[in-house]
Amino acid sequence: MYKLNTEEVIQKILTPKVHFPNAAFEQYQGMGMSSQRTRDRLIKRLITQGIENLEVLEVMRRTPRHLFLDEALASRSYEDVSLPIGFGQTISQPWVVAKMTAFLLEGEQRPQSVLEIGTGSGYQTAILAQLIEQVYTVERIEPLSCIAQERLARLKLDNIEFAISDGQWGWPKAEGVQFDAILSAAAPEAVPEALFEQLKEGGRLVIPVGGQSQAQRLMGYEKRQRGIKETCLGDVLFVPMQAGVVK
Ligand code: SAH
């Protein structure tokens, strides 16, 4: 198949008018430093940094990241950086969000369900909810989950289930449940066994691995009949995966 070059991808993504999934998205388009023009500049940067998945780029183009940050930081929403969201946590860097999401979508079968560990601001959740039918998201810090739930409701994204729980144990609400895809936004020293158990055969898991004092690697896994296939997607810096729940 013919592969588009960087310039062609930029044209293809940024030339059409933005297609909003519902009226709420249109309402939160923003202005000035959170305008469509500013968002488009970020998308262009992601493309030049090697993001090629057109669906992911389109969804990130229309999603108001500024809605997931405090007003004081809104002017920096479309920089390709992680930013503080309180409780010592951060909203993930856009390039990382794009890279992780694309990995999940590029498996052999299109995922219909995804488990996210670390809801945080809810931004990554909003991206997943526009691409995958059913999203399950776990956060250990209750106030963060509450704020994210409120923001995602404002965007009228209603295919998301929330849990306040320690995501090292996966989705807490059902025995034997399995997902087509799993994404973790918090870095454990080693991948918790529960996450492989809750992944369907043929499914993909993407997760940063490594402690705070050592380098972290963004790892992609695919569960095969005969074992796990792993790919390193790059060096990253995430907040650590921590145990227990904060009320
Ligand atoms: N995707 C989010 C990332 C937030 S940072 C965003 O872009 O906003 C990672 C999040 O993982 C933090 O909110 C942190 O509280 C959460 N986290 C850390 N360890 C966890 C665990 N064991 N279970 C659930 N969430 C966890």
C-alpha cells in the first residue's frame, strides 16, 4: 500500500474542516491559546515527530485538551509536554498519548473494549472513548477521578465506566473479565500479572515500565496463543504506579 509522506499527512489531516462528534465538542473549541489554530499546530508537530495514525491524529485534532487542565495552565494546553494536574500527578504528553493509542489500534483486530489504568485528568480517556466502543478506566486518587468524570460528561462521552481502585489488580468489578486492549499511564517496576490476565488473546497492552530512579521504557505487548510478543516504543517519563487508594 502507498504510504503518505509527512507533508501529505499534514495536508490530509489539517486541510478538511474539523468534524465534531457532537455539539458539546463544538462548544468547547476554545479561543486564543486554546483555539483550533493552536491545536492544529500541535497536530502538525506530532506528525513531524513520527505519528502517522490518521484516526488518532483526527481525534486529537478535535479534542479540547485545555478542558482537562486548570485555567491557569490552559494557555500551555497545546504544547507537547506533560503538565501538573494536582496531587503530584500530570496529564500525559500529547506525543505519548498518540503513540500509545496508535499502538492499541494497530493490532490484528480492532479493539472494542479498552481498560485504562490512571484516569488522571481524563484526557487520554476522551481520546480512547472516541475510537473504541467501550472504555473502562481506573484511578486510585478519588478527587482526580471525580473531576475527570465531570469533564467527560461535559463532552457528552457516555461510553466510559469509572472505578476508584488500585489498577495493579486490573478492573475490580468482575471476576474473569478480559479486555481487547489495556493502556497504563502509570509506570510500575514490572508489569503486574493481573494486566496480562485481563488481556484477551490477540489483545494489546501498552505501558511504561521502570522505576523512578531508572530510565523508563514504553513497552507494547501482544498476547499470543504461545506467549507474549513485546516491542519497545521508546524512552519515556511517567509518574509511578502506586499501591492503594486515596479518598
Ligand atoms: N492519562 C492521564 C495520566 C495521568 S498520570 C492523563 O493524561 O491525565 C497517571 C495517573 O495514574 C495518575 O492520576 C495516578 O494517580 C494514577 N495511578 C498511579 N498508580 C495507580 C494505580 N495503581 N491504580 C490506578 N491509578 C493509578
